[in-house]
Amino acid sequence: MTIRALIASLSVEIQTGSTEIQLIPAGSFRAQDGRPKECAAWHLDAEIAALVVAHVNARRTPYVIDYEHQTLAAAKNGMPAPAAGWFKKVEWREGKGLFAVDVEWTDKAGAMVAAKEYRFISPVFSYDPKTGAVGQLLHAALTNNPALDGMDEVTIAAASRLLADLTAQTGALPVESQLEQEMEELHEQLRWLLNMPVGCTVEDMVAQLRKLIEQLSGGQGTAAAAVNLSELLAQRDQQIAALSANQVDPAQFVPIIVVDGLRADIAALTTQLAAHNVQAEVVTIDGLVTAALSDGRLHPSMETWARDLGKSNLAALKSYVEKAQPIAALRGTQTAGKPPAAVGTTIAAEAINETQLAICASLGIDAADYAKVAAPQA
């Protein structure tokens, strides 16, 4: 990501013999040489200072105080950049500014400060070119120039590299860089949400968002009432869930055409079964009647009656046939092929006719007794 924070330096007078030095004043301030040119002034308040302090605390190595910004100039002149001192802790003091509170001077630098050979401390920091807000502290230098005339391109490049190295160590970014990172993350999320390619521009995303707004607002655009996308998606989820719940379960329901087919098959099977039952009943009635006629349980004159009874009440016919006693006389002729006895002879049970025998069988009357009474006397 491109870091657009600019680099600045400022000079503040050193208090002789102190381990505390003021790095940056509180409020809005400018250098005597007219800087900054990109904004009205640099600015540091308690809120901004809290970020600066956090960056310093996150750094693992102490901050260097060199001579005349040689740390930056070394990239151009190739000369060493010896340290005049070090510090690791800073604090914000309301109404005064940002202070380094644990400065350790080298013997050489301490003597030079005590002898007032160096009188000013010049911090180097990044800042937001739009608002002037102080971003991140880079280092500091002993100097006698109360306001540097500015840094040339080589020095600015060195400061930029120093800022990049510090960012890599601490993981912290200047205010401007943080904003850029947040915007990039926002763009990435919008690209995902809109299903757009990685190479799309901000203008492409804005155009796609406008189309989405048109769809959500029913073509009324931004003039329509605002749409809560989360609520809209929740409503759609509820509608989908309701539709899913009302769908026919194939495991429990079948199409109506299948039901109609099953009905037709059942009707055909019912008809076939009824016909089969009728046929079986006819066979059963015929078998019962034939068997009863053959063994004398039914008189031939009772055949029609027996068949009609079987059709209306097969159980009654079965019961009658099972209870009826076979009549031997009905199995053949009464005289076994011989002529009947002459008039005046004793009339035996065999002398009565078939109808009378059937009556006796149905009434449970002995045929011989009936013959004695019914037959004519000689």
C-alpha cells in the first residue's frame, strides 16, 4: 500500500542536564521556514498523541538521537551516523506536548549539550498532508538550526525508508496509512458483496451499487426511502423457509394422476374379485345341491328351492344340508325295478311317493309311520 504521509522535522530547545526532552509541542504549530506547505499547520492533541505513544510502545528497539539528521543524510554523503543518545518512552503532557522521558545521552553528546555546543532537539515525524495531524515518530537529532530549511529528495527518500522499516517492526501505520488500509478493506468487501473482479475500479463499484439501489428501491433511486439490506435479506430468508415448509413431501404424497390410476386398478380388482366370489358361490351352491340330491338329503323337487336359498343365504343352505339325513329311498326307485304291490297288501314305508318322503324328511317324521297313516287301506 502506498504511504502518503509526509516527513517533517522541527527544532525545540534542550533543557541542559535533563533526561527529558520535549519532542513536539501541543496544538497547531509551524516551522519558521514556512512549513508545512500542504496544510495550514501541523497538529498534535491528546487523541493523536495516544496513537503516537502506542506506536512508540510497540517498537522493540529504542529511538536514536543523532547529530544534524545524519541518519537521513547518510544515504547521500555516505558518512557514519553516530548516536548522540537514545530513548524508548514518551508521554503526552496536556497543554505542553509530547516528551521523551528516559533519554540516555552518550558521554560526548552530554558534554556538548552541557557546554551548549548543541542547544536544540529536532524530531522527525510523519504527518497527514490534508489535516496536518502528526502520524508517527521516526527519530530525533541534535541541531543548532532552529528550523531546518527542508530536506532534499535524497533525505526524503531516506526518511521514507526509515518510516517503512519502523512500520514493519511495530505493525503500526500512520493515520493516513490506516485510513488507506481501512478503505482498501472496505473496497475488498464491496467487491466480494457485488461479485466483481479484483481489478475493478472504485467507479465500477459505485456504478454497480447504483444498480443495486435501483433494484432495491423499485426504480426510485436514492429518492426512495432507505432500505435496510439486513432486514430485507432476513425477510427473504423467512419467505424461502415458508415456501420450503409448504412444499409437498414426495415421501408422503403422490401426484393425483397416480392416485387416479390406483383407483382404477382397485375398481377393476374389486370387479374381478366380486365376479370370482359369485362364480365361487355358484360352484359352492351347485356342489352342495348336487351332493345332497345324490345321497338323498334333498328331494329332486327341492332343487330349485335349495339353489334359491343358496343364492340368498349360502350359510343357511350349508346348515340345512349338513343337518339333513340321507334318505335311502331317494337314491333309487321305491320298488328296485319291481312292480308295485297289489292293492290290499300291507303298505310299507317304501310305498309312499317321493313328495311324501321329502315331507317326512323335512319334518323329521318316520316314513313307515307316515305310510301307515297316509296310505289307503285295502
